[in-house]
Amino acid sequence: MPKYTIRSMLQSDIPSVAAIERQVEFHPWSERQFQESLEAGQRCTVMVDDGVVIGFCILQPVLDEANLLLMAIDPKYQGQGRGFALLEESIEQLGERCVMIFLEVRASNRPAISLYEKVGFHQMGIRKNYYLADRALFANGKEDAVLMALTRGNPFA
Ligand SMILES: CC(C)(COP(=O)(O)OP(=O)(O)OC[C@H]1O[C@@H](n2cnc3c(N)ncnc32)[C@H](O)[C@@H]1OP(=O)(O)O)[C@@H](O)C(=O)NCCC(=O)NCCS
């Protein structure tokens, strides 16, 4: 049995979630942005291990589709199957009505692209210079996004 649980994000989780986000993202979301996600009714889940929030996932349902806005696992817990479990469960919780999920991810983010492909997403295209990026790594301070999509069930059924 896994040690962790996956549940809906609460307002009281936001400081922990934002702390994880600051560790993993060059241009992190603020606590206010997480708060706005909760208030907007987005599907916000957290993974909890031994009472500690160690990951989060934010999905924005739009009619019968959804956008994966953000997800992360605390670096101390990465590489142990947690991201895969969190994403699969978060998508499951969207219900059968959701037939397509879209996302954008930094083109350099091999771990995330590989995770998304493992879950079943396919690459659809590139948005040039979509993200703010570290000028030490990207001379123009911008980085491309890879667009990906997941089709669930049979959309023609
Ligand atoms: C992307 C992220 C969520 C993956 O979480 P994780 O718990 O480490 O991933 P898992 O251990 O569940 O691995 C699942 C799959 O992801 C891929 N993956 C994970 N880490 C990887 C790495 N360092 N290199 C390449 N692929 C990797 C693999 O396909 C892996 O499957 P495998 O173990 O069968 O090879 C995590 O690295 C993270 O939080 N990164 C920072 C935030 C981020 O990039 N978020 C996504 C963009 S918003």
C-alpha cells in the first residue's frame, strides 16, 4: 500500500504548495495565484505523505476538456513514482465527461515531458519563446513551450 494520499487542495495547504513551487520553478506562481485557482473552482489536488504536502496538481476544466496548468513534486520525493500517481489520480478525478486534456511544458523539461508521455500525452506543436527563462541558459530570456494533448475514452462513441 502506498504511504501517500491524494486529496483536494485546501486553503491551508497553499503555503506548503507555494514553497514546493518556489523550489522547482524559475518563475513560480505566488500564493495568491494558488488562492485564485481554488476560488475559480479549478481541480486542485495535493499529495500528502505522513501529514506533509509533497506535491500538487492543478487542472482547469473547460466544458468537456481540461488544461493542466501546473504540477510538481517536492524535489526530495521525486523519482519514486509520485508524479505519475498524482497525475493519474488527478486526471481520474476529472470524471468521464472530460475527453481531452491540454498542457504546455518547457521544451527543456525532459522529466516532465517524459512523465506526460508515460501518462499518454502526445506532442502537438511548439509555442516559440513562450516562457520567461534564465538568461544564463537562454540568451533572449525566453524558452519555447511544447504543446501536448491527451485523448481519453472514445470521443466518437
Ligand atoms: C515532472 C515531475 C512532476 C515528475 O515527478 P516524479 O515524481 O519525479 O516522477 P515519477 O517518479 O513519477 O516518474 C514518472 C515518469 O516521469 C519521467 N521522469 C521522472 N523523472 C525523470 C528524470 N529525471 N529524467 C527523465 N524522465 C523522468 C519518467 O518517464 C518516469 O517514468 P519511469 O520511472 O518509468 O522512467 C517532477 O520532476 C517535478 O516536480 N519537476 C519540477 C516541476 C515540473 O517540472 N512540473 C511540470 C511542469 S508544470
